Amino acid sequence: MAAAPPTYTKKRDSRRHGSTYHSLYGYRSCRSSQQGTDSGDGSPSSAAAETPSSEDFSLSLLDTNLPAEAETELRSFIAKRLTKGALFEGMGNVASVGLSIPEYKVGCYYCRFQQENLLEMATLESDINVPEYVICFLGGSEKGLELFRLELDKYIQSLKINLDLEQKTLETCVNAYLGSWFENAICPIQRVVQLFQDKLTSLLHAALSYTPVEVKNADERTEKDISRFLAAASLQGLVQEGTMTSLCIAMTEEQHKSMIIDCSGPQPQLHNAGSNRFCEDWMHAFVNGAEGGNPFLFRQILENFKLKKNKKMLCYFPQAIQDINNLKRFIRQAEMNHYALFKCYMFLKNCGSGDILLKIVKVEHAEMPEARNVVTVLEEFMRETSVA
């Protein structure tokens, strides 16, 4: 495959994360052709199972915005990773690399992948050699990019679908997509924080409670940003999968409680919005960090609130986060005496996220009549308190 001439236009950014870069390489394994000509005695083919050497593959530059010297250094780094057998198809990695650029050390996300449409053809015709690529996204720090590994993996999946070098030119198909990786994969959380400001409280509450959200009169990017923010702020992977599914179903069935976001004006208008003290504290942390303009900081704030800073979170880490287990214990006790019911109510009232905790235990105790009755009474208490 002929290598396209590299572009060396460095993208400067006045924000604190500095410049961002990308490089796309064509990857070709030299072993696949050798294996086809090997005899069947097993000796040549056994070598194919060993760790590859630099002579077993080639890397051809397809596109980059790195300076020439820095690109050569990056290619050497990727070649070493390939030689060590540390680059598996479809699995992104993050590392810190030192390059001849003003930032010197930057975070580097790199992933080896195959072209989606040709991969499907190869399953039908065994003689098709599917092109492989290695993509590198560079910017910020290793720790910062690690926070966005899942988002970057999804971005690569989209690239695989769009990448069709046989039918389109590299410039029209891929170049713009590569150049906008930071804006599309890293910055959505930052843009949502800047758009919603203090109204972010309700968006966080919707994410934690799995309240359905309907976005109206928004452009495509804003709608996608909101969707990504809700996914990042949710408890997916932290709350048990069955509980999460039941929560989604239960909240979807309560159509009158869907939150509406109207983006027709300069500031989004929210309808049927919820809130609690925990989400208010979370919002203030975001807004206070907005002055720095660092998208990695916003993601760190999000993860800190989900996992570390507040024991009022709704995760299933029994030794570290006690609230959900305490509430279950109080409910079991409340089935037998009214004082325990009062303790349960006071716990919900003071913990800062009682409304969401109550939704989780309601789903989990749906098949237990006694506990369900306790939850119903607690819901009534909480409603009366909020009205008062």
C-alpha cells in the first residue's frame, strides 16, 4: 500500500492540555506470506508462534501531524511494542512517550485494528489479505488519556467503519476524522459542563437515577455530548447489572418523569428535572474546575465523585462504600419495629442521595412483600418531606 505524504501542520491549542497529535500507520505482517509457502513438517510454522522481530512486519506512514523527527521516534516506539507482542488487534493501550516536541512527554493512546468492510470479505474469501493499521493519538498525560480509554476505543470502532481506502482518498475519508479526535472523544464532558453550568445538577441526577432524558432542538454534536456525559456519569459497571437493567426499565415506564432538555435558546431549559444534595455538591466541583479549561480535570472530577470522594455513592463495593448496605440492613430491621423505620428514614434524609438509594432498593426488593411495604412507607415520608 502506497504511503500518503505526511502532513506536518501542528495543531496548537491555548488550553492547558497543550497540542494534540495523531499518526496513522499501515501495518503489514511479513509472516503471513511465509506461512503459506512453508512445508507441512511443522518446523517453519512453529517459528510463527514466537514473539515477532522487527523483520516480521513493516510500518508505513499514512497520515500524521507530528514533526518529522517526532514521527520517527513515535514509529520506533510502536515498532518496539509490536516486537514485544504487546499490540493486539482491537485493544487500545495508553503509555507516556518522549518525543521531539515542545511538550516532550505526552500521553499516547495506540491501537492496532483491521478494516471493517474487508474483514467481512475475508471471512468469505480466504485468499484476501486484510489491511491492518496502527493509530496513535497523542495529547495530555498518560493518566489523563487513561481516563478516556473507553471513549477512544469507541472512536476507533467508528474509524474502522469510515476507513475505506480502496474507494475514497485518504484526505476526504480519514484526515479530518483523525484531526478531530480530541474534540470528539475527550472534550464532550467539558462542553456539557460549560453549557449547563449550575443546571448540571439535574443532568447528574438523571444519570445516577437512570431517568430517561429527551433532548429537543439541539444540534447533532450537542445531543451526542449530552448522551456521552450521561453514560460517563452513570453507575454502569458499578451497580449490579440486573439492578441496573431493572432500574432502566422502571424509569422508562414512568414516562411522566422523563426529563426534557430544550436547547432552543442560548441556555438549555429543563423540565421535570430532579436534584439532591449530593448532585449539587458534584455540580459545584465541576463549575469550580471550569476556569482551568482542562478536559482531563473534568473527567477526574467525575471519576472521583463516582468512586472515591463521597461514601454516599451507590456502588457495590461493600467494604468501601456502606450506604447501600446500611439502607438494606435498616429496611430488614424496619420490617419488625417502627424505630428502625424511623432510623431508615433519617438515614435517607441525611445521606444526600436518598431518593436514588431508595429507587435501587425498591427494584431489588420488588419480590419481597415485607420489604416492599417498608419502601412504600419511606417513599411517602420522603414525598411529604420534599413538599414541606
